[in-house]
Amino acid sequence: MSYLPEDRAAEMRQLFFDSSQELLEALNEDALRLERDPSNLEAVRNIRRIVHTLKGDSGTCGFKELQDLAHEVEDALQPEIVTSHTAAISQLVLLVADVFTALIKAYHDQSQLPSTTELRERVHGILSKSQTISTPQVQPKSTARFAWSEYERLGITRMRAGGQQVFNIALQFDSQCAMPAAALQLVYNVLQHYGEIVAVRPERPEDVKPSTIVELAFATTRAPDWVATRCRIPAVVAQVTVEPCNAATVASAGAFPGSGNPISSADSVSPVIVVEEIPRSAADAPSATPASDPAPGSPLRVDSQRIDDVLNLVGELIIGKSMLQQTVIEIGARLGKDPLRNRLSDVMAFQSRVLNDLQRSVMKIRMVPVEQLFRRFPRIVRDVAQHRGKQVALVASGQDTELDKSILDTMAEPLTHLLRNAVDHGIESPDERIRAGKPPQGSIRLNAYHQGNQMVLEVSDDGRGVDTAKVLARAIERGLAKPEEIKRFKESDIHQFLFQPGFSTAEQVTEISGRGVGLDVVQAVLNRLKGTVSIENRPGQGTTFFLRVPLTLAIIKALMFQVENHLYAVPLGVVVEIARMSETDVHRVDQSEVVHLRDSVLTLLRLGFRPIDPAMPRKLFVIVINMAGQKFGLAVDRLVGEEELVIKALDDHMVSTELVSGASILGDGTVVLILNLPAVVERLLQLPAAGPTRNPFVQMLRSSGGTGRGVHA
């Protein structure tokens, strides 16, 4: 149970839920390291520390089931047991990670707790087998004497008179502890939260050595077992004992002033207390630092909503800056070369520079390394490969590349689907790989890097690649393509069938694949993030998926243009180039309008009207965009220019259409709609191109409230 007030307890539980995710990811990593190398004592040490941390934190939050289970697991992680059951321990830790994850999720969702029977049986089985193992040789016992000074004894008496219990605590640190003084400070930090340290020997931290027995007099209302548990810090404290500091012990070193009671020489000898050793691993080494002296640059946990609030305010300031700049231009037109105009321009330039620095600083706060995302994937790849009887190694690079936290969290699902598909569909079985002249172990590479104002995530494998003939056959079977259309398909066109909902080339449905749910989820998430996905196929050698997403969704660089006197914008990251053409350059092929641009033919998508007379010498701008590896041309009336836009979400009462992903306000107060290009392209491809008719695109926006007041340029 929790002894904290409800509001404080809720805060502690939320902190536990946040920190436990990192601990569970680290637990999975160390379990996989131990599975690959059973002699890795460093991994064992980390696992013990993580389980101990989860036990203590869950107990603080009142999660008794998790606390008790972690305590049982700790018993199975004793060094002598790990040494004799290395294979079983690695599998046990993987199961521990799964059960702990399910328990924490149940606590978070306030749902029914999952069964822990399998884990408990596994732990008890290992413990029962270890009983036949010979007991390891015990090191010589250490002794401690509590010879407190008169002043210290007076303090002990005062604490006892105040109703508190006083305990004599003897500690001996790990022999491999490189910083015993820091370790002592760590013990101080733990105890000071629950009582008062009345006396300590040695008094100076610099006098503490790994072989030194540290003696403390500690006043608290807690039970001795509780105090001993708090002092048992894995990889830091090697030996500990807690004994009541009774009246005889206090008086043993001499009479208190004014007592008038002489004592014999025998009474002046302090009692000897035997210190019981805590089992430890030979590889254990301290990694903790004093909590009261954090290292420079230590992380600070902040609710993401607070950062979003600051970012929204910065966005409002940017809109205000644009308005001021517009005002300065208007004042300059009236004042001409007036000195006041120059002073105002200088002030605006300074304010703009500071605001840009503020914007970049706030944006950096939201940026986190993709390592936080990559850490969860080795376990996924391992489990799927083991289930399918394959040998697969996951190699990650670019973990330090940073991405907006909200986008990073959203990318977990599509990357999981791609990795599972790579193991299940891409990587061959060991026998098949050997017959193909490949090593039996397949390789999947996960890479991240910046490209302009976008983040590129690559998922590649060295498997069999995509069988385009099989994809085409399944597409014809499902009615997605006609046999006579096959000759006109490029490889990129064939790849697009893979992203259709329910599309799968698997011969049978398994727990992992065959239902056609996977790549369509990847496409949907990328569309929602205003990103793209493309495929590079190498038959017999492997496949690479390229996922391109913006670095942030809050502020984007956009290209603005006009269509029928309405102002729109598209993300600059998808714009390949801009061409100026005439209506005479537009041709029709199979009921679609196309234009010839150098060595390629592009499908033309009109956002405005089509001319009544196609032969009229009307000029138009064609914005070439790249969508999922395919290029299209957007025909617009006039270009406005590039602008850094602060995206504002629109509720359904204002714009109830998927064609618009957001809006922004320019310096003169004009509202610009930001188009959702994947939805726009999909909708325009369904429109007939025959006949000099007005394109219904603007009407679709107008009917949904998308070209309301203030949108006109």
C-alpha cells in the first residue's frame, strides 16, 4: 500500500510508468545480450539492478503483485544460481520482461492483472534445482564496533525519548567499488528520506575504503527489516546488518554526564556485531552517483503537454512577427526614407533573430534520438525469427539522429510491421539461404538520417526480395489490375499494390502474416504524418523500405500558390521542382492528362478549372511532387512563394474533409489551407479528365467549409 497523499501518489505512479518503460527496454536488451553470451556478467549485473529498482519503485507505488514477483525473481538471479543455469536464466529474464510489461500496463489501464503463474513456476523450478548446488565459499566475516561519543550518545537518547527507534547499522561496500565515498553518499540519500542519521564512522567520506566497515546510528519509525532492505543496494553494498541500539548499548561506552553511575571496565567495551554478507556477483560494480549531486546536463522529465504549450505560444509569436513585418512594409511605403523607418527595421531584425533562436531552442526540446525507438526492436526481431525457425541479426545505425517526440512515438507501429514482414517474408530459412550461396544467418538493417528538412528511416534486408510476378498475379486475382494493363506498369506501380488494404502474397495465414494487415498500416501512418514510403527491390538480394517523415509537425516550410483566387500550401519537402508550361503541352492518354517533362511523362492533376478551348495559349505552373516514389504534376494558377508556416489544427466544424491537414495565418491575416497531398492525389486520380469541365476540387473544399472567409488572397 502507499503511504503518500493521493495527489502525490498519482504523481509517483505516473513517474513510475514513464521510467519503467526505459527499464523494461534495458531489461530486454540485457536479456538478449545474455542469450548471445551466457558468460556476460555485466548483463547479469544490469538485470539484477533493474529488477531491484522495479521492486523498490513498485512497492513505493503500492503495486504489491509486481513487488512480490520482482522479489522472487531476485532470488533466482543470485550469482551462484546464474552461473549454473545460464541458458535457463536468459529465457527467464525474457519472460520476466514480458510479464512485467503486462503487469505495468494493467496497473496503468486499471484493468485485471495478468496471470503470473508461468513465471513463478519457472522461478521456483530454477530455485529447486539450485538447492543441490554446493554452497559457495563464504568470505571471512567482518566485525563492527559502535563506540559512539558522549555527544552522539546524547543524541541517540534524545531520539529514543522522542518515540523513534534507533538502529546501529554496519555496512561494507563492494570490494570492486571504485568510489566508496560516492557509495556512502548514496546510502545517505536513501536513509535521510525516512529518518535521521545521528552518528557515523568514519566521519569523513574520504576515509571510506572498500574494505572499511561503515557504522551508523539511524533514528526512524520504520522496522529493522525495512531499513535493512533499503540499505541493500545491489553492486554497491556487499554486507549489511541492522541491530537495535538499546539502552545497554548506549551506556556501554561510559556514563552520561550527571548520571552519577560509574561503570566497570568490562562495561566500557562495545559489543561485537557480526555482519552478514549479501551474495554478490564478482562482476558487480557501482554505477550509481549521489542523487544530491547530479552530473551536469542530467535529464529533466517534463510533461510533453507543457512543451506543446510553449511551442504553441512560440507559434503565436511567429504569427505576430509576420504581422509586424507586414506593418513595417506598409509604414516604409508611407514614410519613405524617414530615420524612424530605419530604426523600426533594426528593431524588427533584432526581434526576428531572437524569435528564430527561441523557436529553434523550443523545437530542440521536442527532438529526441531515435535510439529510444530502436531499442524495442531487437526483441521483436528475435521473437519472430525464433517463431519462424530463422536466424536473423538486426543491425541499427544512426541512433543519435533526432526526431520530434510525437512523430517518433507514431513511427513505432509502421516500423514494427516492416521488421516483422522482413523476418517473415524477406529473410529465407537457413537451408534456403545456404542453397542460394548466402550465410545461414540473415541480416536486417535499420538506419536513420536527416535529408533536408526530413528524416529518412531505412529498413533493409538481405533476403529474397519482392516477387513482382507474384504480386501482379495476386493483384489481377483480386481485381486490382487488368491483364492488359500489366505491360504499362513500372516496378514502382507494382509495389503500390503491396500497400492496398488486405493485400498479401502469403500462401497461408499465420500468427505473424497472411491477413493483409501491415503495409497498408504503414501507408496510412505515413500519410497522416505527411510523409512518404517507397521501396527499392533487388530480386534475390533483398528489399529496402524508405520512410520519409518531416522532422516536426508544428512548423513547416511550405510552398504557397493560388487556385481560382484561393490560397493553398503544400509541404516543401515533397516538391521536386516547378515548371512553367502552356496548355498546348498537355496531352491525354487513356482518359488522363499528362505532360512531358524532359525524359519523363507525368500525370497532371488540376486543382482548378480546365479551359474551354485547350488550344488557347494559357500559361500554367506545374508543381512536380513526389508521392510514395511516384511523381505527379499539380497544375496551379499562380505561385506565391515559400513561407515558414505554423500549423494550426482545424476541427470538423470548420473543415470536415480529409483534403486539408491544417491551416496557418499569414502576416496580413490571410488564412492559408495546407493540403493533405496523399488524399488530394488519390481523389484527383479518380476524377475524369475528358471534356472541358470545371474541376470539382475547389467545390469539394467549399462544400466542406474549406474556402471560407479570409482565405481569399
